[in-house]
Amino acid sequence: MAEPTGQCKPGFGILPVMTRLPLQTRVILLVFLLGVGGLTAAVWRYGYLQALGQLEQRGEADLALASDRLVSQLQLYQALAVMTADRPALMGLEDPARRALAEALLRQVADKSGALDLIYADAAGHVVVAANPGMIPVDLGQAAFFRRALHGALGRGHGLVGPLKRRAYYFAVPIFAPGGAVQGALIVVADLEDIERSWRGSLPPVFFTDSDGLVFISNRPDLLFWHRDPGQLGLTRPEGATPPLAAGQIGAHDIWQLDWGPYVPARVLHLSRDAPLVEMTGEILIDVAPARRLAGLQAAAVAAICLAFGALLFLATERRRTLALANLVLEDRVADRTRALSETNERLRLEVVEREEAEAALRQAQAELVQAGKLSALGQMSAGISHELNQPLMAIRQFADNAAAFLARGRADRAGDNLERIADMAARMDRIIRNLRAFARNEREPSGKVDLNKVLIQAVELTEARLKGAGVRLDWTRPAAPLYVWGGEVRLAQVFVNLINNAVDAMGGRDDKWIGIGISETGARLSVSVTDSGPGIADPEKIFEPFYTTKEVRGDEGMGLGLSISYGLVQSFGGNIRGANAPGGGAVFTVELDRWQAEQAA
């Protein structure tokens, strides 16, 4: 034997790799591959059976469609025979003149219906008149379908007619004499080739065999006149040759392997169905190649997944084994260095203790700084809230005195008005206190439907005393109609109070002090702008950062948290706030809020 031209390098290929593996690993791999093979075969068979079931359902529907189509087309000729048999022109044919008229009638009906021939034969089976004389034998006395018609029933049959041996189907209808006896029969000869022409090639191979096993009708002309011997599954060609056929069972399905020509698949699912109305049996051959391909794809997918999973598992196992070997080597090295590291660790423990003490001190300092900042913010808010609560308290006292005076005078209606105002002031104080408590506890009231006009009115009322004390002119017109937005009433009022107070602080030391409040619509939002005549914003990018302020930090000044808090409140409503310098000088802060809609509350 000649030597191979190329040689494999040692260590490459599956077998060398397998030989380097431990025996236990090789056994596991072999069992795994056998399991994958068995699972793949099971998946292929299951998928094949599922696909064959679907093919069988579709094939039964196709065979039923072909049978129904054949029966319905032949029944047209049956109805033609029944209707034509009652024509008076077929009576009294002893007269040659009436025979000529009857022959013309039959020829006219044959031309219009496409029938091969229409024949009237007497009780002895002799053809009296015909549309195409000579199409069938003159003597019909021995034909089974004709004898059945003579007994008063509808006769049917099939055979070859004419010099061209055309395949035909017969319908024989009895013709009764005036006394009730059968005097003859009308025979309609249907052309089967014309019927096949309308459905040839539209279905898988379909053929109809008669009681003698002869293929008399088919949508594949190559199968015509093949016959099946008794007890035989396959068919035999007219010349006597029997093409190969291997039949088998896949589940409950009959699978044939054929070599019947280029127009019949090599591997088919065989189905049969009786067609008693035409006294034949319909059979269909469905190509199973799509079912095999589908089952193969399913099996290949399962095999690929299993092999991929097995490869990953194998790699993980090998990696673990390699790591275990490496660990043995490392353990020796670690043992050598443990003694040296023990002394180093002792020194590190002392350093860790020192670092932990330093970190604890740092955390304590940070906590104290955070608490101090929070107390400062609460102190600044408490000072403003105390001023805001003082006015309602004074008003409540005044309204209470007025109510007492009105009651003393007997004017209960005026006293009731003052009591309602006291209730309003108490509710206002309750909202302010609730907002302060929420800030202290880091809580939030639920957002909902808020009247923006009402919020602005509250903010202006809260800052009105300071505006007058600082000599600031407010340019603002109270809207007539309510404008509803999505937010929280108290928190939103706090935002505008902060903006107005910041504007007042910014205009300190100026002669012309002016604040303008405007409302505009921007698409689906409402925008509120607060403009002042101050020096403007030095760094608009940092204006909302925590602890950023341009004011001196004194006991009565803030820590730079007001705008940062306002920014967070507006963001919590889904809105936006921005600051910029006004074109004519000063600063302008714009608050954008979403309009309130019914679906938001749903």
C-alpha cells in the first residue's frame, strides 16, 4: 500500500486528544455522545411523526377534494341524463322523422354539454339514435350499467369508447313507456379526459382505481391503466412490468419508496379513500421529503444544543482539573511564603487598627457636618415659617375679636364670615406646618390636581410683607380662570416663595427694585417666569447646585440650598426649572409644569 503524501502532526485530532484524557473522562464522553445520538434519533422520530400527521391531514383533505371534484363534475352529466330522458322528443321513435328530430336533439345537447355521446337504446340493447353514431358498440344488452337501467334504476359504468379508445364514464337513465314499463334507456357518455384537464397537476399524485384494480382516472397521465393484482400493494404497468415498491410503517402511516417516474416522488405517504358514488377507490401519494427535512432540522438543532452544552461542560471540567493541578503547585509556594507573610501581616494588623480608628473619626465628623447642614436649613426654614405663621395668628385673633363683637350686636351672619376666615387661616397654617413636618421627616405629600393661580396667590401673600418692607414693586396680574397643573400645592408654593425671596435678596442695595411674574403656555405645559431687576446670574450652570450661593454666609443668610431644594421639588412633579439672565438685565427663572389631565389621576 502506498504511503500517504501527508502526515498528521502528533497531538492533533480527536483521537490524540482522547488518548491524553483520563479513562474516566473518556468513558463519560463516550456515554454522553451515545446519549446525544439516542436523543437526536428520538427527536427526529417524534418530529417526523408530527410532520407526517400534518401531512396526512392535508393529504386526506386533498384526496377528499379530488374525490368531491370528480363526483361533482360527473354528477353534472348524471343530471343531464335525468333531465334529457323526460324529453317528449324521445317518444315514438318508430317514425323515421321523429328519429331524425331525436338525433338532432341529442347532438345539440352533446355539443352544449361537452359530452362525448348521448344514446337512446331500446330494451333489447340496440342503439336507436345517437349524437355520434359509432362511438360505442351497437349492442348494449350485455353492459351492466344498461341492464341496471332496464330495471328502473340509474346505471353507471366506465370504459373505452370510439376508435381512439377514449376513457368515458356512462350514466344510463331508464325511459318508461306510458304504461309504466321500461321501453329503453338514455345513456350519457362523459369524457374523463376533459374532466381531468381542470385539476391535472394541481394536487399531489392522485389516481382512482375501479373494482378490478385498474387506474382509470388520475391527475398524472403516466399512471393511467396501471393495475393492481389481488393482494398486491403496488401497481403494475400496462406492459406487465412491476416497478419497485418498498412499503413500511412509520407509526400508523403507510410509507412507500417508489421509482414510478419523474412526476411521482420517491418516498411518499400513501392514503386511500372510497368513492362509492363513482364506484372507485381514490388514492393519493404525498411527498414526505418536507417532513423529513423538518424532522432533520429539529434533530440537528437538538444535537447542536446538546453538543454545545457538552463542549462547554467539558471545557469547564478540564479547566477545573487544570486549576486543581495548578493549585497543588501553588499550595507548595504558598506554604513557603506563609511564614514570611505572617510577620508582615502582624505589622499590617497594627496599621489596620490605626486606619479603622481614623475612618471612624472621619465618619463621625461627616455625620456631624451633615447634621449641622440639616439643622441650618431647618433653622432658616423655621425662621421664614414663623413669620408666615405670625400673620395668620394675628389675623385669627383679629377675626375672633370681630366675631365676638358681631355676636354681641346680634349680627350672626357677619360673625359667621369671620369664623369662616378663621377656619381658612387655620387650614392655611395646617398646610404650612404639614409641609415643614414633611421636610423634616423627608416625606412628600401625594401629587395631584393643583390650581396654579391659587398657588401663586399664596406665594405672593406669603412674601407680600417682605416685598413692602424692601420697597420692591411687584408686577403681576391675578388670572381670572383657574389653571390646573400636576404637583403638590404646599411644595409648589414653597418653590415660588424661594424664587421671590431670592429675587429680593439679589436686588439689595438697588434703587429700582422690581419683580415680574408671568404665565405662558408651551405646548402641553404651563410656564411661570419670575423676573427681577437685580444684577443677574454670574454662573447659570451652577445656580442649582447645593451650597452654591453668592451671598455672605451670616446668621440671617442661607447656605445655598434654596434653589437646589426648589429644583428637586419641580423635578418630583415631572416639571423643569431653569435660570438665565434677562435680555434687559436682571435674572429670570422659568418653572415648567405639566397640565393636569384626567388620565393622570386614573
